[in-house]
Amino acid sequence: MNSHLFTNRSRQIAFGLLMFIGAMMFANPSRAGGGGGVGLEIHIKEGLETQAVYVGLAILIAVYVLIIFETVHRTLAAAVGGIVAMLALNYYDTGDTFSLAEITTMIDWETIGLLLGMMVMVGVLSNTGVFEYFAVLSYKKSGGSIWTLVVILCSVTAVLSAFLDNVTTMLLLTPVTIQLAKVLDIKPIPLLISEVLFSNIGGAATMIGDPPNIMIGSGLSPDKIASAEGGKYAYMSEYGVTFNDFIIEMGPGILMCIVPSFMLLKWYYADEFSGSRIRDVAELEAKYGIKDPAMLKVAGTILVLVILNFFLHPITHIAVSWIALVGAVVMLLATDRHELEEPLHHVEWTTLLFFAGLFVLVHSLQYMGVIAFIGEYVERAIAFFGSDTGDGQTVRLAAAILIVLWVSAIASAFIDNIPYTATMIPIVLQIADNLGDYLLGPLIWALAFGACLGGNGTLIGASANVVTAGMSEEAGYPISFNEFFKAGFPIMILTTFIVSLYMLLVFIVGGEDNATSMKLILVGITLLSIIGQLSRGRSKGKTYAEALVDDEMDGIEEMVIEAKSVVVGMLRGEEE
């Protein structure tokens, strides 16, 4: 082996990481990060089952309160909650005290590995200046129009969030956006809120775009379903999801949400997003240009190959976490030969620790019976509608989709969607097991849509929101809870409503036989409507960004005026 490979610290650590990855791949999954506590034998002491449930619920509520009100940092809240939950589980379990090795099996290492790998790769790419370059390019393409700039930046944010995780995307784009706002003399907060809203929307389209999707993709894969609770749900493994499934099932619904969301933003920020600003493009390019073209070529190629392997997962069966981690190591070896610390600065270690504590917390509560208790009430609500046979199945399926979707959206708005998703994954399995395995597939997508889009409801709904607000506050532009709520909650309601129609059309109207055809029809109608709208606007001399919303906005205003006149007439006793 070439001795030059070990001539610097970066490569030594990179090879160490690679060896660690290899060791984990060949480790016993039940004892080396299998996730979900696979292989643990838990038996609650006789007569204390109900008490264990209520104690577990108290722990869960306490952790949620700490997270919601930010009494302590959410990572610390999850860590303390995990420790307390483990202590309670030790007390109620009939077996011996758990070892550290057994506790670590509760952590979903695939989720941790995927996040870590993507964060490292984005950290390397950030050193090239590519993200700043895209921001300046966006301004050039806008021609000075603020609304056009908003559309471009939000679109770029949505696309990047689909493939780079919305947290890391906002970490990179927030400082650039603030600087651009300063240069253009516009308020940065409306622009930041718009970006993070589209980050959550765009991130919902893929498995790696949003932490809830990462958790769902890892926790509800065919292999995970087959091994969950000692193989109890193995017969439903065919409904497990893959990387490609997220794009196929969620992509069309997200596409349908794009234009209505832009319309609502344009209406809400009518004053802030109007007019234009002309600045020296050359000055911006000099300040925010590509710093290292050679590194960008290499790192960009590696990232493309990593994403390509994500798509090939159903064929290769290589876990996306390994792909991301190996890609990160290769990128470090190929590009960052002298410095390692800088890319690692972009790794959100607190987020990773938050996930780890959360996994321990949720799985401990699961063993204490809390998850089954919560799932029972959701299950009762679904079971109230329809039946197990005939047309009753269709009614039950529609009810299950709407209940899980809207409960997830509302809950994720006020409770960080990460712990909510972790709580709901085993509940979804339980509901499908008790009420019919045909529910599992639609319920998975209802949970994913609800958790991702619901994160737009409030400032604490999603990790990307919190990260963006923190960076904005450090820069001197604090984002209040109410300010975010006024823009985010209506968009959350709007997008959830659109997705409700989408899921009902696909799974109820289309059904098992025609679901694919229905998706293609909806995508076709959406694209044709966008093209038609743009064409009408362009024929009137408007820019593409203006054409995207203004024509429809005019129509909405006319409808509102007409509806108002009808209501007023009715109140006056006039006939319309």
C-alpha cells in the first residue's frame, strides 16, 4: 500500500472511518446498531403494566414540553428523557439491568449514518463556494426583480433540500440570503421564512430530504418491517418503502403544492416582495464566486455518484446509510487533503445526538407499552369507519388516510416532527397489523406527508425552522413565533389539503390497479396547468415569476369580491 496515503491527519481519520464502517457492516445487527432494540427480551413485571404505561406517558409529555417551550436545548431534553426512560424500563423489566451494548441497539444507526454522511459531503462542497455562487446566479437571473429572486431562491432551496437534507441546505443558504438581503436593502426575514417553507416542501419529495422521511425510510424498509418485534410484522414486509418509492409516491403530491404555495406567499408578502433592486453584479460575483473549481468538479462528481446509488438501492440492496458514509469518506480522501476540521464544522453534532437520545427514549417507551396505548386510540378512530370487507374497506382506507395525515400535520406543527415521527412509526405498524395489512402502504405515505408538511406550521415544527431562526437571530434578525406562524400555518393547511385530495384520488379513486395511472394523470394536469399559466402571463409581457402567480391571484381576487357581494346581498335580503 502506498505510504503517502497516511501522510496527513485527514487521510488517517478517513481511513479510520472507512474501517469503522466495514466493521459495522459485518457486525451482528441485533447488537451493533440494528435499531429498534432488535433482539432485546423485555417483560414488564406482572401487575405493573398499566403503571408503566402512565409513567412512560408522563416522561414523553415532559420531554415534549421541554422541547416545545425550549426550557432546555432539545438535544439535552432528548438525552435526559432517554436516560429517565431507561431507568424506568429497568425498574419495570423483569430481567437484569441493561448493558450499554444493549442500549445502543435501540439507536437506528442507518439514520445517524445517512445524516452524518450527507452533512460531511455538504461541508466539503461548501468550501468550494458553490452555494454562494448559486445565490448570486439567482440574483443575476432575477434581473433585479425581488419576486423573481424569491421564486428562484425558493425553487433552488426546494431542489437542494430534496437531495441534501433541508437542515444542511438552510445552514448553507441562510447566511448567504441574509448577506444578499443586506446588499439589496430588503428585509431578510420574509425571504428566510419563504425559503425554509419551501425547504420543508421540497424535502418531502425524497427519502433523504427531510429527517422524518429519513426515519420512515430506515424504520419502515422491507428489512426493518420483517425484523421488527421479533418478526411479528414479517408478512407485511412487501409494503416496505425504498428510496425510489418516496419519489414515486410523494413527488406528484409535492409538485401539486408548489404553485398554490407561491400564490399564498405572494399574497401574504405583497409589499415585501414587490418592486426591484439593481446592484453591481460584478461586485457580488467577486465576493461570492467559486473558490475552488477543481475541488468542485471532484466533489460534485462524487455527490452525483452517491445520489445515483441512492436510486439504484432497489437493485443493489446497499443501504443508503453506507452509500452516504462511503461517499463522505471518498470525498474527504479525494478533495480535502490537508484540512478535516472545516467540513466537520458543518456536521450538526447536536442533531445527531438528539436523534440518538430520541431513539432510546421512544424504544424504551415502546417496551413500556406507551406506543401501543397511543396507537390503540388512533386505531379506534380508524376502526369506527368502514369494515374489513367489501366497500367497507374503501371507507376505512379513506378514513385512515385522512386521520393519520391530518393528525400528523397538526401534531408536527406544534411538536417537533422528529420525535413525532419516531413515535408514530411503530403505531402505523400496529394499526396495519390489527385492521388490515392493505392499510400499511397508504398510512406510511400519510405519515410522511403529514410530518413533513406539518413542520411548516410553526417555528418549532421542523429542525430546519429552528436552525434558520437561530442563525437569523445571531445575525440580528430574530424571527418570532407569531411571525413564522402567520406565514407558515396557512401554507401548512393549504398543502395538507392538496395532499389529502391527491391521496384520495390515488388510493381511493385509482385504487390498487390504477394508482400509477392516476399519478401520471395528476402530474400531467399539474404540468399542463403550469405551462398554460406561464404562457398566458408571458403573452401579457410579464416575467415567468410574475406569470406564475399573478393571473391566478387576479382570479382569486375576483372570486373573493364576487363572494363578498353575494354574502352582503344575502344579509340585506337581496336576491342574487
